[in-house]
Amino acid sequence: MKRHYCLMVFLLVSLCGWAQNDSLQNKINIGMNLLTHGETCGGGLPRAKDKVVDDNYNFLLGRLRLSVGYERKGLEAKAVIQNSAVWGSKGNTTLNLYEGWAKMTSKQGLFVQLGRVALSYDDERIIGPNDFAMASRSHDILRAGYEGKGHKAHAILAFNQNASNLYVNDYYVDGGQSYKNMQTVWYHYDFNKIPLGVSLLFINVGLQAGEEPVGPKSGTAYNVYMENPARTVYQQMYGCYVKYNPRPFTVEGSYYRQRGKEIIQSTHPGKIDAWMLSVKATVRPCDLYGIETGYDFLSGDDYVPVTYGGMFGMVRHEVNKGFNPLYGSRTKFYGIMDYFYKDAYINDFTPGLQNAFLGGYVMPTVKLKCRAIYHYMATATKLDGLDKTLGHAIDLQGSYTFSKDISLTAGYTYMIGTETMDRLKKGEGSKNAHWGWFSLVISPSLFTAKW
């Protein structure tokens, strides 16, 4: 209760600095964002017993967002309604509120934001909207902080509940986010005399474990609950992100450590001790072309498989070492095919990931940008009887801007998998999987007014 009182006092004191004159200029904007996305894929699908699996699939998906934004000095507000559905599907089952928030800002640089927000921090490796996933990600939060004189400090509080229950008010399952509660502190500083920015991040995530208490306080269901009662277990992530940009060079690096507990098999918690390291260098001699290279390392678990052709042995680790990037935009870092991340393998086994990449881009015209990247993928841990190499992938991508509110992006990925990937993903590591996609975005501003 003391924490709630402290929070209320903080809000009341802060709001005193946000009182504004009603005569200040107001601005409202109504916009639309229409995304049409198509994919085609060959190979890379899992094996299935007693079933004929077609290793090719094709689909089209449409996503529509309608947004209303309001702004005046000291106050901002935004609401975004989103609907996404595969072409030909029945109903509008994914209609939801993607964003809905209000933000109050003082002259001293303090701010308070409340509502549903699409968060984005640093390079989006740990916290980002993951917009390529179409439905994207947003969080119900209270965010407060300060921005000014090169400093940015944010504190975020989140709490999730799947219903306003009067009783059994602790349990949360299958909501908008996978966590019960989250607390985040982020600090960023931009140096004045050198093009250097440094960010520090700390996240504490509470995940639901145990069985939901249902039925009377007797019988089999209640006994199961008593053996594994509902509770919240916590894991922490902390680390830093650094960006040095002495043009035409850009060097980025990050390191994050993950501790605490995670949920195994939906209900049972296990200890976690994982880490990741990344470095990336980019050279842009001019606006027409650039070259980039880098390396990512995500820690993983040790594992000993049985002989080829058999099933994997079940190994219970006392400490899970597989790094989980939590709420990041994954396709930006480990190949746009998004084949390699935590829980992407069978039996909840995570051997970690090494991703070495080299690529670049060219701009033949102002409106056209072409990009190509080569990825070498390998496990982070040594496997008994198998090589570390998972495969090789080439990502090709082109973007064309027709106007300020119409753009088209298309891409193609070709991947050559190895026996190691075939074993770990149980057939998803096809020797030559390919994937093509396109995204057409039309985002006009429908109405703007000032008064």
C-alpha cells in the first residue's frame, strides 16, 4: 500500500506543474495507415507423422490503423484502432486498441504518460514494437521521467489483469502481454563534444506460474492447485547500449545480462542465467551507398542429443542459459526470416546463437534503396556429434517511395541449412528454404486542424 500512496503523491505533485492556459493553440490530426503484406515460402516446414505436409505456403494479409492525435503545449493524446486479418478469413477477430494514451509535459522537462503505448528504446533489440509482425506490440503502462540537456530518464510501471475479478484477483493468463507486471528504468545521455550516446537499461518482469485456483476448496482440481499454487516469479535484465557516430562511421554495441527465474512448460519456474553481446559497424561514405558488418552472440544451454534419427533426450537444466530478447524487434537483427530466437527449437531447448553478418545498401535514385546482407548462423554451445554451424542466409530487400505517404518494400531470403539445424528444428532446417514477401504501405493524413 505504501508504494501506491507514494505513486499517488508523485502524480499529484507532478500534475501541479502541468496546468496550462486553455487559450493555447490546439492541434488535431486524423490519419490512416493501410498495410498490405504478402508472403510466399518454400521448404523449411516441420515434419508431421501420418500427414502429407505441403512445404509451400502463400498468403496475403491486410492491416488497417485509424489514428487520432491531439496536441497542445504541455499535453499530447493519441488513440489508434487496429484491425489485421488474412485475406479471405472470416470475421474481424483482431480488431483492437493498439495505442491509447495521454502525455503531460512540464516546462522543466518532466513528463507523465498513461495508457497503451508502443514502446521503442535504443536499437529496439530488447524493447520495440516488432512492427514487421503485423499486429505489433504495445504495453499498458504508466511512464514518468525527465528529458533535457542531453539527459533522458524514464521509469515504466506495468500491471496486467485478464478481468476485473473481485475474488482470485492474482491470476493473469493469455492477455495482451505475457507478463503479470513489469518495472523498467532507462537512462540515456548524449555527450556534447563527441558524437557518443550511452544508454543503461534495467527491467524486472513478473511472470505467472502455477495452477489457476478454480472450483471449491476440495477435490482433485483444488489438490492440483495446492501442489503448485498460482504465484508470480521474477526475472531481471540489465545492460547497456552504446552508439558512436563520427561520420561517415557508426559503431554500435550492446551487452545485456539476464537473471532470476523463467517459466518452463507454462507453469513451473526455473532459474535463468543468460547474456548476450553485439557489435555493429557501418560506413556511409555518402548518401548513395553504405557497408555494414557485425556479430551477435546469445548464450545457450548445453545439450547432448542421441544418435541421428532418434528423438532428443530430455535434459533438465538446473540453470537455463538461453538468452531471451524479451520484447524486442527480432527481425531487425538475426535475419529477417526470423528463424533463430529463443524457443524456436524442439523440446524447449535453446542452444543460443552466433550471427556474423556482412552487407550493404545502394540508392540508384532518391526514391529507391536496395539492400543485401549475408548471415552466418551457428549455435553458441558445443553439441555432441554435431557441428555448431546452423546455416547460411542471404537477405535481399528493396524499398521504393512513390510519395510521402505511399511506399513499397519487397524482400527475398535464401537459406542453406545444415544437418545441425535439421536436427534441432526437427525438419524446419530445410537444405534450401526460400522466402519472399512484400509490404505496401499507404498512410495519408486525412484531416488536420488548429485552433
